[in-house]
Amino acid sequence: MDLTQALTPGLTQGLIQGLDILSVAIFALTGALVASRSQLDIVGFLFVACLTAVGGGTLRDLLLNRDQVFWVADPAILLAAVVAAVLVFFTAHLLESRYRAILWLDAFALAVAVPAGVGVALGMGQHWAIVLVMGVSTGCFGGLMRDVVCNEVPLVLKQGEIYATAAFAGAGAAVVAGLAGLEGGQALLICGAVTFLLRAGAIAFGWGLPIYRNRPPRPESPKR
Amino acid sequence: MDLTQALTPGLTQGLIQGLDILSVAIFALTGALVASRSQLDIVGFLFVACLTAVGGGTLRDLLLNRDQVFWVADPAILLAAVVAAVLVFFTAHLLESRYRAILWLDAFALAVAVPAGVGVALGMGQHWAIVLVMGVSTGCFGGLMRDVVCNEVPLVLKQGEIYATAAFAGAGAAVVAGLAGLEGGQALLICGAVTFLLRAGAIAFGWGLPIYRNRPPRPESPKR
Amino acid sequence: MDLTQALTPGLTQGLIQGLDILSVAIFALTGALVASRSQLDIVGFLFVACLTAVGGGTLRDLLLNRDQVFWVADPAILLAAVVAAVLVFFTAHLLESRYRAILWLDAFALAVAVPAGVGVALGMGQHWAIVLVMGVSTGCFGGLMRDVVCNEVPLVLKQGEIYATAAFAGAGAAVVAGLAGLEGGQALLICGAVTFLLRAGAIAFGWGLPIYRNRPPRPESPKR
């Protein structure tokens, strides 16, 4: 594939691993903060933090049938999640608004996890459509699992919220960058930047796409 | 296994692939309709449509440890889900009752996805019990994920609703047909027909199995 | 790894398989009891019972990329879940408190499933951190799926409830036992005992870890 040939040189294993560790650490912070809102104990913090931290990347690795799930191959990655959970357990009360902290940390985590998903798919020479899906899945599913398990409204499905859209645009930017001849590292940088800017804009300025609104089906028919 | 030897000849890869694509397209329509009830934006439509469309088949492929998940092997399949989501985004307001449309489309999708699950398991020479489980899982899990993520009551678990039962009966019919000497294509046709008829009867005429009802444990004890 | 070398001799395949079957049967009972609280029909009982019964072990096998998921390799295991579901369908009304029955059966299932997860990971020579995670996942995810799907508050995330903690402590005890030179069978026995005692203490005596409680961020700032 041209896409992969163009991008592969800059996709060192160290870069991908670094993105994975960073996204694990930041997603774990958001997981632990959600756990604090649910008033769990320390093991509950660890549980939710780990689920959030490795959820997206694990799904990616299962879907792509990689030889080993990334944290099984390198268990030290879990340490990042554990440290984050313990840190939050003892410091969350210092935050003025845990909800805002969750929003912003989640935005950072998304902007790191999407390139991590894109990078792995590119490195395996996958079709560009699969690269897109892996970027979105790796970015969105950790947070989705966190919110479903803790019974919060999933950020990814909040009305008029740019979330999956940011992941989608970021992954798309990486694909375009690759086709335009940039090398892998640059493409992932652009991917993360696009994802973060869109998501940050949504949080800070309320950016959103038009949502679907029901219009009455026909003038004369009664509304259901 | 006799079962597989009898059924394999009619199980061409084209047949299985066709069933997969068709179930992806129809399930995607139901996912997008549920997204319209939740008033999501276009990317939200794509997200829920894809999750619903490929959820069941993806689970099947992971559980059976196939070399590749079906849509990773053939990304063009995702196009069907994308087209369906876009179509619904611009036309859902024309429907008089989106809920009825979801119910009926979901019934069609179920009647295609169950044979798709059964066919793959048979093609791999799995035990008949695994064939049953794969039929039910492939049929039910896409819709289940859709409903859990969008916070609707899962159709599969609605009280007195024939849903998993229809999938179960359809998969069972395929196994019986195989043991009776029919070839693969015919068995899958019977499988789809049985699934659809039972599910359609449940929607149209309110068919149902007796549900579990609590009886007071002992006359003298107070109710919990 | 020293840990595995020490533990492997006692980890016969029969022992692991026995633990898997036993945990499937007991978890299926809890799943069917939850189904009875949701007043499902018999196929709904089977569905929830099977999901609960094999959920944790299936996740373990996918994460560890085993050649085959345990119940696909040995479909007879599913029979245990089916029998349990049917049994509960016809006898649940005899119970005075189904909720207490669920709690206690779930505790037994946990105390069998955690060693099953630990045993498989040890048998594959995994890192001790992975052994811990597999113990906790195998123990907790079947019940978690049951509760998410049936819309109950997940036991694993109930406030101040020792649940994941018991699984974690049990898996940790197995690791320590291995490092202390015990052989595999003994380590798994200790693992199950620690898990059960902690969980039973939580149910019977209300044991719990201190939960996270929000303290006002700063004296002068208004509460969010």
C-alpha cells in the first residue's frame, strides 16, 4: 500500500509505545476522577482507571488480531494506570471542579490515543478505512466503557458534543497527510493536533455539528 | 463431524459474505434510527450505526479466533454502514413511527445475521452447540450494544418479547436441517425464515413465551 | 520466570478445567436469578445465565490470545450453564430472598473464577502483574456484564463493597504463595480461600475499605 510505504519510516516502535503509555496514564486519571464522583474505594479507583486506560487500545489489538495485547506484552504499562489512580485518590479533593478536570484530561487522552490507534494500524499496513476506524475506536472506547460502567452519560454520545467527530477528523488528517507524502511521525503529530483542537474548541467554545432534530412527518398526522 | 460434512458444500464464501454485508446494512439502519431518537449529530449516527452493524459479527469472529475480523479483512463492508447512516440522517423525519421502523428493520437484520453466524461456525466445523451460540450471538449482540450504549431497554431482554428465542430457534432449525441431510444454503435459508417468522409474529401479534413470575415463597412469609 | 517454574507442577489442565466448569455453573445460577428478578422468559434466562457464566473467562482467553476460548474448545461446559438456568427457572420462587441468594452464590463463583483466571495466566508463564489482572478480570467481568445488561447496579462498583478488592487480594495471595515456594494447586487453593473470606466478610459483616469522600476544595470557595 502506498499509504503505508509513505508513512512507515517514521513509525518506530518506540513512538507507538510512547503514545500508548501516555494515553494510558491520562485516561487513567479521568477514570479515577469518575470513580471519585462515584465515591468508590481505592480498588474501585484502580479498576475503573485500568478499564478506562487500556480499554480502547485493547479493543484495537483484539480487532487487529495482534499477537499480544499491548499491556500483556509490556505489563509495566499498567504501572502508569496504577500510579494515576493512587494519585487521584489522594488529591481529587483539591480540584475545584472534577467535571472540568475530567473533560480536559479526557481531551488530552483522546488526542494521544487516536494517533496511537492510527499508528498501529498504519504500521500493520491496514486499509485507510481500517486506519480511520482504529483511530476512532482506540480514542473513544476507553472513555465509553468508563461511562457505561459508572452509569454516566457517555461523553462520546452527548448531544451536539464534538467527540467522535474530533477523533474521526484527526484520524482522517493522518490519512490525508500520508497520501500527501508526509512521514509517519509527522502524520501522527498532525492527527493529535487536529483531534485536540476540535475537542478543545467544543469544550471551550461549545463548537458542535448540527444535531438531528425531528420534524413532524406530515402536517396532518398526529405526533407520535 | 457429520454435521459439517453434510452442510459444507452449499456454504460458499460468497454466500457468507453476502449475508454479512446485508446484515451490516440493515443493522446500520436500525442503529442510525436509534441515534436519531437520541438526537445525535452525523458522526454520532456513523458511530452508533457502525457499532450496531458490525458488533455481532465482530464478537463471533473474536470468539472463533478467526484470522481476521470480517470487516478488517474486507473494509468495503463498512461502506454499507456509512451509506445507511447518512441515508437515515437525511430521511428519518419522513417516518411516521421510527420505533416501529426500528422494530421491523431489526427483525430483518436478525433474520440475516443469525444465518451469517451459523454459516461461519459451520464452515469452521464447529460443534453444534457452538453453532447455536454463534447464531444467537451474531444476531443479538449488535442490537444489544446499540441499546446499552444509547441507554434504551435492550430489545433482547424486553419482558415476554420473542427475540433471543427467535435467534435460538432459527439456529436450531439450521442444525436440525443439517442433520436431516440438507445442504448448507438450504439450511441457512430455513434458519433465516424461522428466525424472521417468530420475530415477526412477536411484533405483529404479540407472541411470547410465558415469562417468569414470582410466586410468594411460602404462604406465611412476608413478601420481600 | 521463577514464579511459573515454582507453580507449574501443580497446575494440571484438569484442575484449571474443573475450576472453569464450576465457576460457569455457579455464575450461571446468579445470572438466572437476576433474570428472574427481571421476569424474563426461559430463553432470556439462558441468555443471561450464559453471558454471566462465560463472560469473565472469555475475556481472559481473548486478552491472553489463547488458541481457543475455553467453551469453544469444550462446548460441554455450556451444558453446566444451561442446566443451571433451567433449574433456577423452575425453583427460584422457592427462595425467600433471591437477592441474598445472588449475593452468596456470586461470592462462591468469584472465589472459583479468580483462581481459574490466575491458573491460566500462570500456566502460560505470564508476568505477575498480568496474573493479577487476569484473576480480577475473570472473577469480575461475568457479573459486571450481567449487571450492565440487566440494568442492575454492578456489584463490583457498589459503594464501599469489597468485591474487586477480594478478587485482587486473592490473586495477590496466589502470587505471594508462588514466590514463597508453594506449588500451583496450593497457591490456587489459598487464592480461592482469601477471595471468599474477604467477600463473605463484606456480605455478612459489612466489611469495607474507606471510600473516597469529597472534601470541600477550599474553605472560601463555593461548593460545585
